[in-house]
Amino acid sequence: MPLLRSWVDSANSASCPFPLNNLPCGVFSKDDRAPHCGVAIGYKVLDVTALEAFGLLRLGEIPLFDKPSYNALMASGPENWRKFREILVDLLLEGSKWALAVRPLLHDLADVRLHLPFQVVEYTDFYAGRHHAFNVGTMFRGPENALPPNWLHIPIGYNGRASSVVVSGTEVRRPWGQIKGPNDSEPKFAPSERFDIELELGAIVGLPSEYGRPVSVEQADAMIFGYVLLNDWSARDIQAWEYQPLGPFQAKATATTISPWIVMKAALEPFRVSTPEREVPLLSYLNEPRPLLYNIDLEVGLRPKDGGESVISRTNYREMYYSAPQQLAHHTTCGCSMRTGDLLGSGTISGPTKESRGSLLELSWGGREPIELQDGTIRTFIEDYDTLVLRGSSQGDGFTIGFGECIGTVTPALNDPYAS
Ligand code: CA
């Protein structure tokens, strides 16, 4: 598919992350107006709530955009998702008769504040990157036993917390927690010293599923509204002590940062790729009916307090062993329903090479091999005031589908977390 040219000039540059082919959904506020719905087009945001109020974007009798989230559109189903994009393309296409009416509803991206684009109702995090699972397993158990015996059969996950999902730009405070190092005789309660990132993609459930009814991989793909970048902040020292036998708990409870723009599934359609070849056959309910991953280039930048940014990782979403629809289908096997606004973390997206590892735990190999930044300083894990930036984009024929940035700065731990 070629670039769809828009009368919003900045949208037509090959490097702009938000061409008319993208139209990602976000929630923004400006001056003293309350947060409401918008889409990014070029380096502008188009006020979707106003479009609806003015009668330029109607998808039924009930308003869908008079609230600070995209949940109502998501719940209204794929036919409306398609119409939503069709109408916006009609309004924004080069030569559109609507340009004069729509132009006053554009705002410079630089002038608006971005909020969570949807109400996150539940959050599940998976562990579906083959290279990540192998790397972490090797560090803890040696290469022979790196992958747990179930790993090639099950997209492994745990139920996380929706309440700690925050939008890009939110500061992340270094957590306190219970920590017991390998040489300690007793656990202590202290600030985490091995605070880390996880480079992931988040899939957002638009259409709910019925309680008690598992969904197929095909149905699961149809339920997904779109994708965001996701940084699953992780306290490795807290995790190492607490994780057996039920998996991570407080180590993952500080924050999960997502990018402010939901890239709709339709925008990613030209970039579909298959999951890697199976090492052992899957049980049939997990088979992929067609390519369900996407070719999305990903990178992580680390910016120290007063320094320039170093790109510490470059990888691609196609490295995942399980796709989001497979994870979502597996999630429903025992009867749990999925809801509009459910968020599924992919698991850390590491590639096969050292430079493509998606966490500092892997990049510094458990802290034993520090990495050097551009300014000559070294890192094993995150230091106070480090800013971490996740970026993602797919290259089309003369255009880029970008996700925007997923940013967080780590601030120092509280002096005394229980001080009144
Ligand atoms: Ca994770």
C-alpha cells in the first residue's frame, strides 16, 4: 500500500511517524480543556471529540468520543473501527472538500498534553520472547535447562495490575521491597538496586469475550483493537527473592509505562509476518491460521541526567515466539472472559544478538558485563534520573507507521516509604 497523501502537509514526509495511513488514537488536553479523544496526523492532533460534536464523525446514535478514553469505540466493534478510519481518511485526504471545516480542529502536538488513551481494565503480562526466556533461564539455570519444559507449548503469563499502568512521561519512583541476595542470611527491606526495563508491545482488547467460552486464535485476532509500546519496569532483586513458586509480584508492581498512541491493527496490516518456525508442534488450539506478528523495528534509548542519549538495544517484534492472538486465545482456555480495555504485554522482545536484548538484565548479563554509554559512563541497571525511551516503527512504501515514544525517568527512592 502506498502513502495516502493528506492536506496536512507534515503527514506526507516519509519519516513522519503519523501519516494518514496510521491515524493512531490518543487522549489529549490543551489549556484548561478536559482530556478528550484525538488522532495524530502529521505533527498535529485532530480533535475527534469535536468532530463528533460537529456532526463530521457519527458512528451511530450514541456518542462514542465524549469521554477521555477510546473504550467506547473499542467496545462498539470492528465494523465501527473500520468506519472510523474510513471517515477520517475522507476528511483528511489531499483534496478533501472537508479541509476548511476540519483545519480549525487541528492542534500542534507540541502544545498538547497526552494521557492514557484508554481505560486499562485488566493487565496480563506474558513471557513469550524465545531469546529473552533463553537468556534469563541461562543466567539462572544454565543453558541446558534454560527453557522451562512447558515453554515451547504454552504462552506463559501472569495476571498483573491495571492500576499501575501509566502513560509515557510519568516519572517512575525507584521502589522499596523485600530483597535477599544470594549471600545474605536474612532478607532486608530496602530500595531496589537492580531496577530494569522490559521492552514489550502491548495488545489492547477491543471486543470482549463471553465468560466460560474459550476463543480461537482467529477470533482473538479479531478482538484486538490495536497495539502500544510497553515498558514493564522490573525490580530484579525483588523478583529474584519473591518469584518462586507463583511468579513475579511486587517486582512488577511499580509501573508499566505505555506509549500514548494506540496504533490500530488496520494500520499494521501491511506489516504482518508469521511467528518463527515451531521447535515442537503446538496443540492445535494455538496454531496460527495466518501471519499474526508484525515487522516492527524497536529500540531503547538511555539518557543519563545530564548526558546525551545512547541507543542500548535494537530489535524487532517479529522475534516473538507467540503472537498476541495466540496469547489471548490461551488466556481464555479455562473460561475467563476478556474485557474491553484489557491490556496484554507481549513479554520482553529480545533478538538473537547481544545488541538486540530488550532488558538491562540481559544487556549486562545479570550485572556481570556492564555496558558503556556514549558519555563513557557504564550501566548494569538503571541509575537515578536515567530516562528510558522506547521507540517503534514499521517502514512502508514511502511512509512510516510510528508508535510515538514511551518514556519514563526514574526518580530516587523515598527516604522512608512509611513516613507519615
Ligand atoms: Ca514483562
